[in-house]
Amino acid sequence: MRRDFGNKRIWLTEYGYQTSPDKPYSVSDSAQARNLADAALRVREAPLVDILIQFLVQDESTGWKSGLITSLGTLKPSFYAYMLPLAQWSRRGLSTTVWGQVRPGTGLRPYRLERYDFGRWVPVGSWSLTNGRGSFERRVRAGRGTRLRVALPGHTAVSPTLRVR
């Protein structure tokens, strides 16, 4: 990009993953959620990219189905992945770094990272705050297969589960 266009800022618009099972190149609802969270991390790491815009909030009834909500109004897992993206940044042995974001909001936002242990979700440390832009990076003790998620205080919404690779 820099070679051809210099330091132009980039907006990624009309981004999405088709979830219609009868269409070629579509993905499952859970893959859509995972891909959206991973894309948010990739955009954060891209130096010239300023914005990532989800193509549809709600699926079209007879057309494109990349929304966060079905055409009948049911929330897909991607709704929560968009609200609370959580992605694995790196892992070395049992040291895993995750990146996440709390949307919407402004300034510092409270969140809690949780791990699935012995049949229940348990906090990984105490409540934490995002940075001023609503994102966070956490290094945690989590090996391959560990399941993590983000929860908000006073809210029933949680991120889709991230399985450490």
C-alpha cells in the first residue's frame, strides 16, 4: 500500500462473513464470530487502517446474510463478538497474550476476563479497565485448549468463547 499510495489512511468498509448455509463460501455462525474478533485484532495491528465497518447489522430476508442479527431479529454469536471482540495475540508455552475490546462506550471501561475451569467460568484476576480507547491486552497463564471469555459488570452479555491455539 505504501509503495503505491504513500501514507494514505485506509477505511475497511462493507466487511463481513456470509452465514447462509445454502450459499457457497459461507461460514458457520461460530466461525463468523471468531473471524470478526480476529479481524478486529488484525486491524488494530495494521498501521494505516483507521476503521473497520461491519457490512450489515441485520441480515437481509432474501439476500446477503453477513449481519450480526438474523432477518427475524435473533442475535447471532457475532453480535457479542462485535461488542466484545477477544482474540489470541500470541502464545509461548503457558504464557498467552490476548487482545480484546469493550464496545460501545468511551474512556476506560470495566471488564473481567474469565477462564472455564472444572465446569464453570472463573475470573482470571479481578475486574480490570480497558485503555482510553476501550481495548486491552492481557498476558495470562493459559495453554492450548484453554477457554477464555470477557464479561461486563452488571450485564448478561459475554464474548464468544476463545479457545487458545
